Amino acid sequence: MDGEGSMKKTELTGLTFRELRDWTTGEMGMRPYRAGQLFTWVHRRRVGSFDDMTDISLDARAQLDGRAKLTRLVTVNTLSAVDGTVKHCFVLDDDEHIESVLIPDEPRLTACLSTQVGCKCGCIFCQTGLAGFRRDLSAAEMVAQLYALQDFTDQRISNVVFMGMGEPLDNFRNLEDALSIISDDRGICIGARKITVSTIGLPGGIARLAGLEGQYGLAVSLHSAVPATRRKLVPASRALSLKELKHDLLLYNEMTGRRVTLEYCLISGLNDSISEAAALAGFCADIQCKINLLVYNPVKGMDLHRPGPAEVEKFMEYLYPRCQAVTLRRSRGSDIAAACGQLGASRMLPNR
Ligand code: SF4
């Protein structure tokens, strides 16, 4: 803990351009053009220290070094899957651990980022959910995951999904800043339309996301359109009924002109019946959406099973003529526990 009189350094990596400009001209008493220089060094060139900022005077660099810091994540472990997916485990300043995933899918390269250490939502098929919630990530910690992943590869990261550990809309304030920073064309410049936020849907959260300046993509972890089944699979979905969720998705369609992706993880005997498929088709009827089916990835210690290929086929066949777009998503990185619901398996469980 900081002693009395010591000053906590400002994490520049987590300041939006507007915040950086206010801080530079206000707290630091510098000229406004410094904000542009700093933003470029931090987010486009992504240097590791103020010493590397060669077009900033030595005096100003020393001043910055005393009052601010650049957030870099320390990699603890990196695992590569046979399909090219790479999972990174990072340690944070307070010794918490988070995981992020790099997913190649020519011509795209997608970074899957975490927004919290752990998660409050408790989805029964998810390793992160089982481990409970530790804390929110700062905007700087979200942005720094992306930069660590980008440093790992020569290929430019083209897409970002906030689909790692945590519920992004439960950490909205920091998410909003991270979105603004990574889509800023003065920085790493990943267009808002190439960034997707994945959520179970929290009250008011989808409308807030739709109201942001950029048109960010939305993926909703639906997993069932039958109220009782959804409450069982996604306990935190109790906060927003399916009727309210549908209302929010229609609002998102209207406000952004974009369609929503509905994530549906098929689990044997729980949500893979034809009556579940019928409820899903009914739920989707007037929403501009795409359904992404995914077959459950077994997680050690959970008594849940994958449906067989015939069950998956039947489910899809029911949906095809009734829904606008249905895809069966390939599970990526399952051999390194980097697939959906598997993050945090190695580090987050209490008996780690
Ligand atoms: S699936 Fe997502 S929302 Fe559900 S517990 Fe896991 S991290 Fe949280």
C-alpha cells in the first residue's frame, strides 16, 4: 500500500485520448500537443519506457517518469494448440492471474481479452464462473493484454473479442475506456466494427453499449431460450428476463443497424432437444441475428457432456429453415484449455 504522502502513478495505458489530454494539460501543466505525442508513443509505437520517447524533451520525460507509468503485463505461461490458437497467462501487479487468447483464422487474427479476474455469473459450464469473482480489470489491464498479444506475433491483430474471463458489461466503465483506446485511430486502431463484446445481458448494459460512439459488435451468451433452462445454465441471467433481453436486442438492432450474434453452447441432455431448438427459433424470430452454435468443451470436474454428432445435426436441421443464419463454430484451442468456458482452468481454481 502507498505510504502517506506518496503519490500513486497515473497509468497512461488506460487513459482515453480525451483523459490523456486533460491530464497532460491539467495535472502535468504541459502544452496540448504533448497529449498527441504521448498517445502515439503509448498506443501506436507501444514503447516500454519514457526513455524511448525520443521527441519528448529529457526534462519532460523525467517529469512523466515521476508521475506516470506504462502498463505492461508479465507473461507467466504460453500454450500453443495444434490449430494455431495460443493462450497466454499473465500475472498482474497484485499477483492475480488472467488469460487471453490469440486465435488465427486466415485472413483474420483475433485477440480474445478478459475483463475481470474471475466472474460473478456462475455459468455452470464455465471454469471461470466456477472459480468465482476476484476483481475488475482496469482499462489499462485490458488494453495491455492486447499489446502483449500483438508483441507476440508479426501478423497484425485484426479483430478483438471481449470474450475471455469475466462479464464485460459488469465492468462497463473500464470497458468503455478500453474500447475507446483500442479503436482510436491515433493508436493501435482496431475499428469498432471489428470489436465484439460478449455478454449474458445485464440490465441496461446492452443499451449503454449501443449508445457508445463506435458501433461495437455484440454477442450474447444465450444458451437457451427456455427460461428455466437458461436460469440453470446461466444463473446470473435471472437479472434480465428473456423478454427483457429480447427488447434490448431489438433496441441494439435499431440503434446500431447491426445484427447480434447469439452464442449457444450445446450440452447433452440440457439444451440440445428439439423443444429447445423450437424455443430458440421463436426467440430469434424478429431479431436481426446470427446463431453461433458451439459444442460443449468438457471441463475437468464437471459432470456435463458433449452431444453426439447426430444430436447436433438434428438441432441444426431444425433451425436452418427457420432462422436467418446459423453456424456451427469450430472449437478453437480445446487441447490447451483455451476454448470457450475453459479459461482460468489452471490458475483460478481454489486448489491451484
Ligand atoms: S461464460 Fe462468461 S459470463 Fe459465464 S461465468 Fe464464464 S466468464 Fe462469466
